[in-house]
Amino acid sequence: MSMARILGVVILVIGVALLVTGYNASESAVDQISETLVGRYTDETIWYLIAGVAGIVGGVLMMVFGRKR
């Protein structure tokens, strides 16, 4: 397995962890109140979700198109 594919797997795992963290944060009482009053989640939760999706996409792309040896 090439180093780019291994790095892709690592980035994918980190992306999944960030996405799960963002989802759990969105279910918290503070975020539920924020969503009810303001109509959106807190900035921290949004960044976790964005970073998680970006990590998943980047990891998959590196695994698929990673340098082949």
C-alpha cells in the first residue's frame, strides 16, 4: 500500500471522527437552544461538520487517486 493511500485512510478516519463529534455537538442542549432561538447551530458545531465532510471527501480522493506503485 502506498504512503498516499495510507494517509488517505488516516484523513478519512479523522474526518469521520470530526463528523461524529459535530453531530453529537448538534444534539447538545446548547445547540438545540441556539437552533431554536437563532435558527442555526453554533459556529463550533458548524466547523466540526464542515471539517468532517472535507476530511471524508479528501480521504476518499487520496485513497482512490493516491499515487500507485
